[in-house]
Amino acid sequence: MELTTTSSTSTTTTIPRVLKGFRDALPCAEIARERLIAKIKKTFSLYGYAPIDTPCLEYEEILLSKSGGETEKQIYAFTDNGGRRIALRFDLTVPFARFVAEHVHKEIELPFKRYHIGKVWRGEKSQAGRYREFYQCDIDEVGSTSASSDAEIINAIASALLAIGVDNFKVHISHRALLQDLTSKLGYKDKGADILRILDKMPKIGKEAVHEQLLGLSVSEDDVNDFILFASFKQDASVLKDISNITSSFKKGINESAIQRLCDIYSLLNENIKPHIVLDFSITRGLDYYTGFVFETFITGSENTGSISSGGRYDDLTSHFTKEKISGVGGSIGLDRLLSIISASGQQNMGTADVYVVSKDGSVPDSKLIQCLRGNEIRTDVAFESVKNNKAYRYAELNLIPFILFVSESGYYLKNIATREEEKVESQSDMIKKIKSQLVNNEV
Amino acid sequence: MELTTTSSTSTTTTIPRVLKGFRDALPCAEIARERLIAKIKKTFSLYGYAPIDTPCLEYEEILLSKSGGETEKQIYAFTDNGGRRIALRFDLTVPFARFVAEHVHKEIELPFKRYHIGKVWRGEKSQAGRYREFYQCDIDEVGSTSASSDAEIINAIASALLAIGVDNFKVHISHRALLQDLTSKLGYKDKGADILRILDKMPKIGKEAVHEQLLGLSVSEDDVNDFILFASFKQDASVLKDISNITSSFKKGINESAIQRLCDIYSLLNENIKPHIVLDFSITRGLDYYTGFVFETFITGSENTGSISSGGRYDDLTSHFTKEKISGVGGSIGLDRLLSIISASGQQNMGTADVYVVSKDGSVPDSKLIQCLRGNEIRTDVAFESVKNNKAYRYAELNLIPFILFVSESGYYLKNIATREEEKVESQSDMIKKIKSQLVNNEV
């Protein structure tokens, strides 16, 4: 019978559909996301960061404590049955600030290192590729001011990217104090935010447009050139081995303590991460939030599609909840963007099972065989009812299952779905070896 | 400075707190939950079930399509900015029904095996141990009617329990048609639901109370005795090796096809699962939902604290969304209850890291050493700023980190936090061996 999606008889049927901007995850997509998340978690754990969780619903006043009108328009907020104004979290940063302020010096001590991977909700106008429910993946250390803490965030994130098989990336680093100082020195302190915003767009809109827009802010021609010269500075981060490499490039001077901090961070990076670092003063991060070193991460050749991970050092995370000043450093990974990169590369495609066991005569396959496969860590799906060959192939293809094991009185036949080759296997150990040898590495 | 939780000066501070009935997961608690979930997922995957995900928000009419007024009172529902009535899911069953109806014969084929672990929300009156946000963990196969599918649900769930180290459990199985038939045969078809509800309480309220309540329904004394005799039947499931073992116990007759189904299911269970099965006709499952075999799982000796996993076979999952009749079998695991059992047993306690590296002279510990530890899968936290011994101990204890590795010019000293013993270690390989030998097995 076909799906009925309207009520055509006396029985009422509701149309089965998700809300606009929301989506189901079908099995293969969910497996890919879970594998990605598991590898990131494992890396973060090795670096000594621990997971936390916070409620998806919080008091509206808590979630809106840091934000302007833009957030208010996007947040899913409502009044609960008890008359409280509550809302769904729209990021993991505000809940983290609340979490730290609530638990510090009680259940947790500083420094505190955590990661948090979870869903957030924003009622944005839906556009292609923009969802109203999506994952965020944040990693932070609060209560430490050292350059080592900064370096560890980059080490952990870059190592996570390598662990999931992404190696063609560059982490572009800079320091917020550099542009801030330049702005003050040239006498534009009150226009600092506007200048930052314009320079931040330079990679997208180009130098000429930036030139024009800065002139429009009544910045003098000379100073515009200085700003553009500054924001154009981009070099392999190995220049950070010697601070004079950079200071000599800026004859009018540059904030040396900020450069020194970047040199310190660079020296503390893992050797295998250093080649992935670029010193890039166009990185300013739009958000007011950051006060120290900042970074954005791009896939080489796809810089225009945007950053896959970004972050930096900030002061006073918990200012809305406590007078104690708690600063920190953190970053986040764009899971959805990473997933599409990985899925495009094909490396991560993994079916719902490793083998599909089908009995040729329609009987239930021997349970000892099934248990032996599973005992050998082979994900084993079984056809319990009689299945024709064509239907079995379709099932395996739809679920990206690489093998069908046909069981009959005359023996076992292993069918490779990709090649359509079928071969008789003589023993269970032979079968296990053959299946395992062709599996995507599914260790985490 | 101390935490300020009220606004005492001109700076406004918001009290950092979660909503009543909600809770944060601190690192060690979250690690325990993630380990539990990872082991369950791994077991389900080996059994050929695949994960899916659905949105946390759905159309209110979809979530309420199956339910009566009780759900309506508990659901978090509201109107979004687009004027749609939407709600947070209160279970994973209704979204699964919507998912199957929406995708069947398009992105998915029958039979369809899935598991789904996710948060759900209910605005219940908060009581001790009842939360408004909690996890559900469901496993189902739809589109197959075989006894093998029923047996696989038990195999998968019981194997997951064994995988997480819980082995003192019994799965009590029965069949809904047994009581249904008895009720009809004795002439109480119209009172079936009430009789079921009363017998379902027998383990809690006792036979005498059931006797009284059934008499109150105008059931005759003789028939009350028959109902109680029936619901008192409880035997090791090995009696299912021969159907006559059961039929002979009921001289007035019993639904033989239902018993035969239970015999078939039993014969299809893994040999290591069979000893965990009890045939128990008092298991009726309160919900109307179930139509075939049903089960509930209890920790031996803690039967009164309730079931840790339950489920059964049902007809027509998708009735509110499509005319196609799709039946299936499924079960769910009570994650919170399991977590408290495991946490009480102490077996699962795991800190935020395996070792905490502290430099005795306040310098940053050698990065090669740190990378060597992490490369050997040791979760390594590092003190980047100078830390006094007492503070280091407190940090390790708070975070359940079993070892501190003190690094100084004279060598490496490994401190076991539990025993307070400190020993000099001569080489990195020695250090790795010592740390690994004492770790909780953290493989998943």
C-alpha cells in the first residue's frame, strides 16, 4: 500500500513531516556524524579536556544576559506551565558561562578544561544550508592565562582534525591587541569597532573595497594604507621563531608584547602541528568577545567557504553571573562543515552493518555463526525471513553494507556488493578475515 | 573573590542557576554516561541496528497524535515566530513513528532496524529522582513479524547489559494474548483493560489487594482465583523447551499459539542469555500499545525499584500517519537507573584524565613527554602554571585522576593518589606501563 499523507477517509491521518529548517538523520548519515564526534572526543580527552553537559532549556534571562536584539529575535523562547520564561539554548558559550559561575569553587576548581558537543537552536530565516537545529562543538580552558593554554587549544583542535583524516588545513593566528594598538596609535580609538569590522571583510571584499570603506569612515589616506598594510601581513608562522622577523616588517612599530605572546604560543605547539600554522593579521574575529590571540582554520584551496574552526582568548567569561573575573581560551569546530568535507572525500562512508547474512533456503541462519561474527566485532545484520536475491542486494546497497553472506546447505558464499564478485568461503575464520580486510577502519 | 549571586551594586548580575527539574552534568558524571552509552551503542551496532536522529522540536499535532490529555499537560509546547504550534519531543516513539511513515519506501526499506538515544522533555511535577529533561534509549525493528526479530531485541538488550558489566539481571517475558484470551474466555472482555491494570500492580500491592479489587469489578470469586493463578505463574524460562510444561499447568486451557511463540523466541536466544530469562505471566505492561510478546528486566534483589529495560511487540506503529500497517518489536533501556546501579557498584568511576603532569620547578613540562603519553592513549592533563603540591593533590582528587606525574631535574616521580605512594620512574616506557596497568579498562 502507498503512503497516505492526507486524510481521505474517516480515519484522521497527520502528515508525517519535520519542521522547516529541521532534519532527520538517516542511519548512514548518523553513523558518519557519530564517528566524527567520537574521534574528536577521543582527541580532546587525550589532551585532558573532559566533557560536560548542560540543559537544553534554561531561564530566558540567563541565555539573553550577554546578547543584543539579534539573539532575542532568533531564540526559541516561551512561557512554561509554571509561568517561567524559558528558552532553548542558542549556543554553548552562554550555558558554559552560567555553568562555570554556578559551580566554580564548589564542584569544580580552576583551571577548568572542558569540551561540550550538543545541539543548539536558532529560529533563523531558513536558507540553503542553514538549519534551525544544529550541533556545536566547543572546547575551552578557563582560569589559566598561560601561553601554554592557548597553544593547547590549537594542539587539541588541529590534532582532532588530523585524527579524522583532514590534513590539508591551515590555522591562521593573530592577536587582537595588534589592531587595537594600531587604531589607538593612529588616533581612531572611537572608530575601532568599525575599522575592525571593515578589515575583517578584506579576504571577501578585497583591498580596494576596504580602502574605500575606510576613507568613508574619515580615515586619512596615509592611515588607510597603514591599516591595509597591517591586515595584509600573512606569513608562514615559522617567522615567529624570532620576534625581530615581524617587528622589522613594521617600521612604524607594532605591539611587541602581543607578538611575543604569539611567538610563545608557536614555540609550544606540537612539531607536527607547526607546519599548519599561518601568521595572518587579517584574522580579527568579528566578535567583541576576544581580547588576546585569535585563530581561524581553513581548508587549503577552500578558504572562501569559510572557517572550519575558530576561537581565541577572552576575558571575563562570567561577567553577567559573578563579580569574579574568569578569563580563558577556547575554540569551536564546525561539525556540519567538516562532515560535508569528509563525506565529499568519501573516506568516512560506513554502512549500517559490515555484513548481511541471508539464508538461501529461507531458514533462520545458524545462530552460532552469527554470534561468532559479532564476537569478532563484525557488525552483523541478519535476514530472518526469506529474502529473494534482488531484494537482498537492494537492502545491502541502500544501507551501504559491503558484504552479503549467503548461507546454504552447500556452504557459505560471500558476495562483495561493490564488485558483485561471489566466492565460496571454507571456514568461519576465512570469512572473518575476508570481511575484516575490506572494512573501513572503524576503530575510534 | 567570592561568587556573587545577587545584584548588590550597579552592575547587574543574573543568578547562575538551572531550571527546577533540570541538571548539569559535571565532567566525571558525563564521562560515566558517555561510556555507558558508547558500550550500548557498540553492542546494538554489532547486532545490526543502526542509529538515527530526529529533531528535538516537532509539530505539536504530530507529537500529540497518539496521546491523551496526560501528555498534553506534560509537553513543552509553544508557538514559534512563524505562528506554528511546536513542541519538544516527550519520547522517542512518536518521532520514530513519524520518521518511519515519512521515509519508508523512499530512503528506508523494511525491515528497518534502528536505535535512538536522545534527550526528551516532560514538564512533570518535579519529585525526587524525576527530571524534566532525561535520556531515552530505544531499539526497534519494524516491518518484520518473525520470532527471530523478537529474540534479537532481547539478545541485543541483554548483551548490552552484559557489556556494561551488569550481569545480575532477569528478563521476565510474557505474551499479551494470554491474559486477553483468559479475559474473553471468562466473559470479561469489556473489563479487560481494568483487569489488566489491576493484575499489573500485583507485584507491588500483593495478591490480597488484587483479589479485593477484582471482586470490586464484579468478577466472580472463582474467576478472581483463575486470574490470580494465571498472573502468579512464574518459572525459569527453560520450561519453554517443551510447550506441554506450560499447558499442563493450566487445566482450564491457555492460548497455545501465544505459548508457542514464547517457546520459539526462547529457542532463538543466545545460549548465554537463556539463563537470564524468566517466564512470568504477571508481566502485562500497562500500555495498550503492545499486542504480542512483552518483557521487563529487573536487577536480582532489586525488583521493587522497577524495571531497567522493557518492551515488546506492537501492531501498527504508524497508524496516525499512514494507512500502511507497519508492525514491529522494540525495547528501551532506562539509562538513568542503569547509571545509578553502575555508579553504586563503583566499577565505572573514571576521572577526567589518567595522569596529571606537574612540573616541580614551575616550568612547562617537556612537550615530548606529554606527546609520548598521549600517543600511548593516556589521557594527559598538564599543569601549565606553577602548582603547589597540595593544590595538585586536590585537583587530582576532585577530578578522579589516579596519578600525578611530578617532573623535576632529578627525574620523574609517579604519585598514586589512592595510596599516596610516590615512586621514581626511570624511563618513559616504565611510566606508561605503570599508568596503564592501573587504569579502568576504558576501551569501548
